Amino acid sequence: MSARLLDGRAVAAELRAEVAAGVEELGRAGARAPGLAAMLVGNDPASAVYVRNKARACEEVGIRSRTLELPAAASESELLALLDRLNEDPEVDGILVQLPLPPGLAADRCLARVRPDKDVDGFHPENVGRLWLGQPGFAPATPGGILELLRHCKIPLQGRHAVIVGRSAIVGKPLAALLLAAHATVTLCHSRTAGLEEHCRRADLLVAAIGRPGFFGPEHVQPGAVVIDVGINRIADPELLERLFPGDAKRRAGFESRGWALAGDVDFHRVAPRVAAITPVPGGVGPLTVAMLLVNTLTACRRRLGLPVPAAAAP
């Protein structure tokens, strides 16, 4: 069996083009462009890269973005006061708080301070509740992107058995809600699930989201399943690299120049021959996360301006 590669880059490009067209439509109607504000607290290098990538993506589609930086020593009251100002700013449609926050800052309190109608990350408790109740709100970008990938690739969900391994509030739990809304039957597994392999082998759709490189092998999948690999892991062990990517000269060269390589939670080399479709890492789920943040920001702007929101963009 030769697995179909589910190309997240191509779907993300389509989503970005749709957002750019939506922003142009707002301009022709005399409305302002959507606005996104990102909060970056501290000097975590990975967080800084993520925020820069989001700002660049906004610029490419015509969304106005700004990054507000606070030092790692900033108090929680300072962060909350800044969020309050953004909540009241009429030019800001979406607010995101880049995680993780430095020690001493309570992420739950900060995320809950963002107004639900500007919570384009979908982390506010009200949006979490709306997602499970099937009401208009915002879903987190990664699970939202997975649903868009499945929709664009015409992967059927109704009546299918989906198994998600990973119960995080960012991926596993909201994805379960979205798949249930799409009429799939959902099993949500985690690190304490007994008989994990057996659960996974029953899946028509297996979603791996535990952050362990190469954990899922052919023993976890049934023939003909669809596999979504959410894991993005940096590996620095050359033996693990060779086990997961045997004979991959291009990946080996990149590893030798950087000292690391990216790997998913799925042992792609061994699993791909057994399944019908699978996402690669990189190039699968990853590009969709930023694209869906842009979709959510445009949706927030349309709602704030009292304009209709396309059905596919409104969970």
C-alpha cells in the first residue's frame, strides 16, 4: 500500500489566499483591515521566532499586526493591564498571548482576561464551552487546521472512528469536540490509557499528539487508516535519526549542519506503507496552525463589523 501524503503546506497556502481575498473584500467595502496584537513576555528564543513568523504571515495577507513585548520580570498586574487596553482598542480584532509565560505569571488568568470575541487562540473558557456546545466562537488553531486539512483532502469523517492520543487543551480536547461535531465517533486516549495499541488499531483516523518522536509504529495502525501526526520534535541523537529516517541523505545532511532534525510522533518510515494517508513532519499539520490564526483573525474582524462569516470559517 502506498500512502497518500496529506500536504499541509498546500492547504495552508489555500487558506492564506482565502484570507488575503477576504481582507481585500473588506477594503473594497470601505472597511478597515483586521488587526492582530501579540503579547510576548520574556526572551524565550522559540517564542520570539513564533511571533515573528505570525507577524510575517499577517503582513503577507494584509492583516495589521503588532507585537507588544514585556520583560520577563514584568508583573502579572502589568500584563493584565496591557490586555485590558487591547480589549478596549477598537483597532484590535484578535489578541494572542504567546506561551509559555515566564515563571510567576499564571497563564490561565492571563488567557481568561482576553475578551472572548478577541480570543483568536480559542483558549478562553467561554470559547472552550462554546466549542463543546456547538455555538459560534473560536477553536484553537491547530485542531482547526486539522479539520481544514481533512476537509480540503476530502477525508470522510461521518461515522468514522477517530482515536486521538493526547488530551491537551490546545490539541486533543478541542479536536475531540470538532470531530464529534463532524459526526465522527471519538476515543480520546492519553498516557494512562490501558491497552493503547488496541485502541489505536481500531481507528479509521488516528491522531498522534503526545510529543514523543517516533512513538507510534505499525503495531498502532490498522491497514487503510488515516494518520495525522501533530508531533514536532527536535531530535539530536544520530542513532534515533537513522532509525526513524534510514538512508535519508537529505535529512542526514541537514542534521549534520544544524545538529538536530525534526521528527513527528509517528515512525513515518514504518507506518506509511501500511496506511491510506498520512501527514509528513515537517510539512503536515505545522503550517496550518498559523494559517488558521489568520482565518480566526479575519473572522473576528467580520463579526466585530457585523459582516457575515463564511460557514467553513465559523466553528
